[in-house]
Amino acid sequence: MTNPATTTQQGGAIPAQPGPREATGVTDCAMPGTKPAAGVHGVVSGGQPGRIGGESGVLPVENAAIPGLGSSVAFGPGHVPGAVIPGAGPSGKPGSRPTVKLREAGPDDPPRYAPEWLELREPADASARAHDLLDPLRIRLANLPGKSGVVIHDLGCGTGSMGRWLAPRLDGAQHWILHDRDPYLLHFAAVSSPRSAADGSRVSVETRRGDVARLTPDALQGASLVTASALLDVLTREEIDTFAAACAGAGCPALLTLSVAGRVELTPSHPLDAELVQAFNDHQRRDGLLGPDAVTAAAEAFSEHGATVRLHPSPWRLGPERAALTEQWLRGWVGAAVEERPELRAEADVYLTNRLAALAAGELRVTVHHVDLLALSRPAGGAS
């Protein structure tokens, strides 16, 4: 385990609200095959790429006020009521910060997720994730040979919701390595990470920028666990196979949560539901992405690489109790379906108006099905 540092590369505390130009010591070259982003400094002290903090490259987790990461959602400046937050659907606002960028993107590519969307969905994510997968994971981590703590790579971490959910549910010292392409989001993920594990052991954190679709076993060297949330469905079949091979090569398990399953149930039902489900699923499969087919492909890929795979449902349950999330999901879901099948627009506009009215009246319930996957790769060196 790495000893935590107490200062940043510049020798002072990281500001609570970094400006859009601040990279806060984060570099872009930790992941093999990636290129440095413009305006981001290359290497922090010690010559180790992809780290934030002092000599050890670890950011101390202190109590910090994180705007928008609290009890209420603070939509960004200029947010138009009724607009779709990037990530909830296909539309994005110019200037919105991307978080997960899985491959080199063109200047016109919209952001995949916005911070507001990540915050809005976090409580529903936490409620949905499959607790039944934690016991076999704990057993594997407890049986790691010669370990005084675990090293966890969180891919496409966004604002760090996976760490906030999982770290307090695992015993023992933990060192989290957070991967994303947005230094702004990496900052918030780092400073809002838990400080202690379930048994009070120390939790430390570092950040790395890079392309998570290009993982290699070298990038995961020393990893005890790889985690990701809502990631598999935005990968191609080739990228999932590369990912599974990297985990198998490093001998580490993978906990991959909240992948879309392609099934949505709305109560009361509507004749247009099935068409919108199909159009949305087709939208998710654009450009070779696997969308709702991703969990099956990932289970096959990990199995082919010798892993034991467990699957468990992790549905979102939406309705009046989560009205803001339900509204944003509904707008994004219908918007993606119409983008895929423009001939549905007139019917879909009426459908959306009626569904939002039902939600406001407390009459709409939605189950959005997801699947969590735990892949237990054979430990490196053949240990059990």
C-alpha cells in the first residue's frame, strides 16, 4: 500500500472548486496507448504518470464541500427546465463536460455523461446494485496471498459513486485508482471518496486519465479488483474481449454494475411502450456498441478467459419518490428512441407529455432493468 501524502504537487491543498482549466496535477498518460490532452501537464513529482498528489501520488481524503454532491441536485448554470441532461439521453449542451470518453472523439461528439446526471442517478444506483455479489467478492479478496490491503481500479469513475458505495462495504485497507477522461470529475471523485473501510481501515485514492477501452494487463499490474458502473453497454465486442483478457492476465476479479438489460416496464402500460423500448435498444447499439447485449457478451468473454461469472439483476425502480431522475430518464429514453426512429416523433411527443403528467400526479412507476456482473478470474500464479 502507498502511504498517503498530505499536499498536492504544488504544495498546498487542492481547491474545493477547480476552474475549467485546472488539471490539479492530473496527467493523461497512465493508460497505454493514450495521448496527453492539451493543457494538461505531463508527469507529477517522482516521474510517475497519471497521479495526483505529492511524492506518493496519493490524494488525502479530507472533509470537503463538493458542490452538487449532497442532498439535492444542483443543475448547472444555464440549465433549461425540461432539457435533457447529457447522459440521460442523446442531446447535449455545448460546453458540457464529458466524463466517460472511451475512444478518441471528434470535436462534435457530444459528452456521454454530465456531472448533474451522475449525481441525479447516484441514489438509485446505490439502491439497485446487487448486494448478493459482495459475499463471493469479499471471500476472494480475503484470500489474496500476502496482501496487507487491496488495490481497486475504478474505470470511468465519473464523480466516484462506485467508491462511495463499495469502499464502506469492504474490510481492510484499500487504495483506489480512479480512471476517467475528465480532470474536473476526477478531482471531485478523489476529494469525495470515503476515508475508511467497513472495519475502519484506511482508504486512499489516486487518479489517472486515459482510455479505459485500451486496458492491458500491464495497466492492471498489482490490481486486486477492477470495478465499473454503467460501462459495459458503451463498449464494443472487441473492447469487452480486451477488457476481459486484461483482467484475466492480471488475475483480478471484476465487479461491473448497472449494465442496461434492454427491458423497461412502465405502469400503467401504453401501446407505444414496446416500440420505444425497441427503438431505444437499437439506438444503444449504434456504431458497433453492444448496448443491451453487453452483459451476455461480457459473461461469454470472461468465461472464455477462464473466469467464474455470476450475474444478478440490479433494476432501477423509479416513480414519484425519485421524480427528478424519473423525468430526466424518461426524456432521455424517449429522445434516444426518436433519434433512432424519427417517424415516431409525433406520437412520442404526445406520449411524453402524458407520461410526465402521470408522473406529476404520482401515477407513473418505471422499472429499468440492469444486470450486475462479477467475474472471478483465476488469481495470477495459480493461487486459489
